[in-house]
Amino acid sequence: MLDTTVLSIGSYNCRGFNAERRVYIKSLLPKLPILFLQEHWLSDSQLALLGTLHSDFLFTGVSGFGNTDILSGRPYGGCAILWRSDMAANVKILDVCSNRVCAVRVSLDSCQLLLVCVYMPHEGDDSMTDEFVNQLSVIEGIVESNLDCHLIVGGDFNVDLARKWCHTELLNSFCVNNGLHPAVYHVSGNVDYTYHFSMRRFSTIDHFLISGTLHEKALTRVEVLHEVDNTSDHDPLVVHLSLQMSLVGCASKVHTPRVAWVKASPQDIYNYRSTVSSMLSSIYIPNDTLLCTDLQCKDPKHVNAINTYANDITEACIAAARLVVPLTCSRQESRRIPGWSEQVQPLRDKSLFWHRLWDECGRPHAGYVADCMRRTRAAYHYCIRNVRKNEQQIVCERVADAMLHNDGRNFWAEIKRIKASSTSVSKSVDGISDTEYIQTVC
């Protein structure tokens, strides 16, 4: 068992489940044992895709629309909760009769938690207010059935508590009646905004509502992750709780980097020659053994000296290559998208530079730095969408280029990428995520 004293829970409105959003969600999961998602836009039959995000996570979720609904335009809504499968906790998925709310009950050694993820309607006409009130009543029903739990409600509430609107008053009344506290008001809070419109208008409409004891005794930090790789108009909100949590030690697949000579530039080769020459010059040369003229020599000292000398030369060559020659990396680390290195990476580096500068300047909403941050961010995100859209064309051009230049290595590398496929198995069957129980029932 691996014990940790901090339980981090995140909430993120991803606004879709396309390739860019999946990549970003995957980058969040290693940091957060529990993640609330909103607006995944998946149908009931597509919810199993949540299980493909990370092999160490289980999930439950609801769709924002039914399989029989006739959609006009893009899909909409939906929410989900993902949690680490190696948490030493009993996680029970709760039945919720709503397409805007999902919930789980988590039994830790130290306490019982009721986690509720919501995607609330925005303020509009009376029908939207009625729907808002209805969803609050759904949450109250879940709470009444789990009164022995500490409560955490998180998600996109479409309510900025700084605005005196109708839904703001309704949410404040709900918090008072249920002993909940908005995490953004906590003394450790560092929340400037969670939603932006083209990085020009900002508001805080994503929240965590936490029951009294947890809020006072366990909540240690509240933060928003403003990251340039996030292509949603919402930024993840994260709360850190001082709760004892154990992780079951499970071995995971480990990628072992290898020297990639095919990626070595002329400068890399030059550096390798210099480095290996320096290392070889420091190796002890067994002159007495090398000058031995006995062709049938069986002297143990000579045999050991020759073996040691050969091993030292081999180790020097390998060590020099690892120091100066590029290494292979896993698909997750490489962010492999056709055209990434040539087209996307330069724009990402530029966007990261202006994003850091904007952050260091106090995240101004106007001015030269803010304008440069917006332009470089927009260019980077547009380029990602563009290479995704033209992925097939880029791959075909690479294959054709490899054939024209008789580059067999690159040709077969591209063919291997085209044929590569990954399969996944859903970790949730009929609302059950416990492996042993699934096997027993099935």
C-alpha cells in the first residue's frame, strides 16, 4: 500500500470528447485521483470511450441526451466521474434519475464521501430556472439517502456567485439549507476565473460545494489550472483535501528509452564521436595482456582483463550514445500526431512563452502581453485542429516522400503507424465497476 495524505479532486468542462480534449484529459488524470467531467457530448452507447482514457481509471457517467433523441446540430451535455482503480476504497455507483447529475459513494479508511458531479442549465427563461431547481432537488434526494457521508458537489453550475442573478440566489439557498460552502471562498483559494470567452471575458461558473467539516478541517488548497494545452473555454478547478488515502501498488507498463540513431543529426554524430573518444581515453588498457604472444594462453588474469577491457569499451559506447543521441519515447510522451513536430510544436513553444509571460505579469485582461497571449494561443489551437483534420493527407505525403527518396526505414515506420491499433475493454458493466463482482455475475 502507498499512503498519501492529500486527496486531489478536479472538475473540468471539456466541451466535447474529440482528439485534442482526450489528450488533455489524459494529461490531467495522473495528477488527480478523482476527476469530474462535464459536457463530454457522448451518447449512452459511447460512454465506454471514457474507459479508454487511462488504464488505471474507472468511471461512471450519464449522457445529456437519449439514444432515441433526434439531434439537431452537435451533441450536447453529459457528465461523468473518473477515479483511480488502485485506490484502496470501496466505490459504489449510485442510481440517479437525471441526465445532468451522476454520483458515487466512496468509502475510505478515514471517512465516507458522497461525490456528485453536475452540469447545470444556464440562466435563461422560466423553463431553465425550473430545470435548475429540479436538478437541485435531485441532488438533495441523493444527499438524504447518504446522510452518513461528507458531501462534495462539483461541476459546471453556470452560476457566477459574484453576480446577483436568480440562479445565484437559488444556489446560495441550496448551500445554506445543506450546510455546503463554495470552495472558491476558502482562505486558501486562488481562483481568478474558470471560464473565458476567447480570453476576453472571464467568469467563475465552475464550483466545488463542500460540506462543513471537510471545508473547515480538510480543505487545504483551491486552484485553477490555466494551461496552454487546454482547448476548452473552461479551465480545470482543483481542490486538495487533507485526507488519508491509500493506493494499491500495481505494476504498470514501463517504457524503456532506446537510442534512436535514425533521429541523430550530423551535430549529434559529431558530439557522439567527441564524447566516446573522451570516454575511451580514460579506460585502462591491459598492455601486458594484449602483448601476450601465447596463442593458447589460459591465464585467468589475462582472460578477466580482456573481458573487462571489452566491457568497458562497450559501456563507453552505450553511455556516450545515451548522452548525446536522441532517445525513443512512448506514444503518450511524444504526443504523436502526424505533422506535430513540423507544424504544431513551434506554435506551441511560442504560445507557452507568451502564456508564461502573461502569467508572470499578473494575467492582465488587456494590453500588449494579453493580445500576444491570445493570438499565439489561438494559432496553436487552430493548428492542432488543422493537422487533425488533414491527418490522412499528411500520412500519405510522408509515405509518398519515403518511396520517392527510397527511404525504406521511414516508409515502413509510417506503415507501422497506420496499421497500429489499440483495443480497450470497458471497466464498467451495468453500473458495476468491481472486477470480482463483474466476473461472478457474468
